[in-house]
Amino acid sequence: MLPVDRRGVVTAADVGRGVPWFPLVGAALGGAAALTGWAVSLVLPATVAGLAAVATGAVLTGGLHLDGLADTADGYGGRTRERALAIMRDHAVGSYGVVAVVLDVGLRAAATAALLGRQRGVLALVAAGALSRAASAGLGALLPNARPEGGQAGLLVDSGRARAGLAAAVGAAVAALCLGWRGLAGALLAAAVAALWGRHCLRRLGGVTGDTLGAVSEAVEVLVLLLAAAAP
């Protein structure tokens, strides 16, 4: 059970306290996508099942992370920090954003299709969901907000190193339970991607935004799925 305010009011402090739960939410979303993909694969080709699994995740999250990926990609059209942040705030999707989303969905669907035909392959979706949320939660907790006026990333700034570390541990534990040593390899990959992305965001933007956190979540999830699909 996830802790929520009975009054229906959720503050930034509540979000910060909930950081260790993020990987479990990601695991649940990955499980829902896996279940959909498995069910569809019983009657339709694996390619269609893979797309169905991706669609399930997008619907359940409202496309939040895909939107962040698209905005982050479009931000590379801005040569300065200020221009990049302005482009990312604009809800219109440009050519970079479209290409990024198409590649993301295509790679995720292809990897999922390959995993559906393997014993326990669907568990890779659970592991990828947990690790992706651990990565975004950790960066949001450890790095400053790139927007002085605030934003979605600001909700995680005060969550602290301890909660970020706990989120990483929970994500790694879920991955290990699902995939064994492959899950631990996925956890190391997720940590490396998060560290490199965080350093890049600091240099380019001065911190993270909700969009860049969504982008790293998508990147980690896709890469973990590809790693699982490539493993013997």
C-alpha cells in the first residue's frame, strides 16, 4: 500500500517522502505492461503484443515520461541554457521530439516482443520499470532544479540522499529478484546512465527539470530491456 493523504492533498514534502516507493510504482506499471503483452501474444504476433505492452504503459502514465523525452530532445535545438529551457517548456513537439519518441517506442516494442517468447522474459519489464523510476527519483533528489522559478523537478529536491539511496536499493532489489545476476547488471547500467545524464544536465542546464527526469526514465527503461533481450 502506498502512503497518501486522506484529505487528498499532496505537497512537495509528501512527494519527497514517497521517493523510496517510486521503484515499486514502476515495477507495478511494468507488470501491467507485461501482463498485457503476454495476453495479446496468445492470439496475435509478438510484434503486436510488444506494441500493446508499450501502449499500456503510456496510457497508465498519461504519456508523462514520453512527453518529457520529447521536450528534452527538442531542447537540443536551443544553443543556450535559457533557450533550451524555453523550448522544453513549450508543449509543442518538434522534429527532434518526434524522432526521439518514435525510436523509444520502436526499441521498447521490439525488445518486449523478443522477451515475450522467453521463459520469465516478461519479468524484465518489471525490472526495467523499477530501475527507470529509481534513476529519475535519484537524480531529482540529488541534483538542483534547473528552473529558479520551480517546476516538477523541484518536488524531489528536498527528498535527501538517504531516500535517493533507498530508492536505488529498492530498484536493484526488484531487478535482482526478477532477473538474478542480469538484474544486477541492469542496475549497474541504470546507475551509469543516470550518473552520466546527471553530469550532462548539470553542465548544459545547471540542473534537472521534470522533462530531463522523464527522459532518463525512458532511456534507462529501454536500455535495460535491450540488455535483457541481448542476454542469453
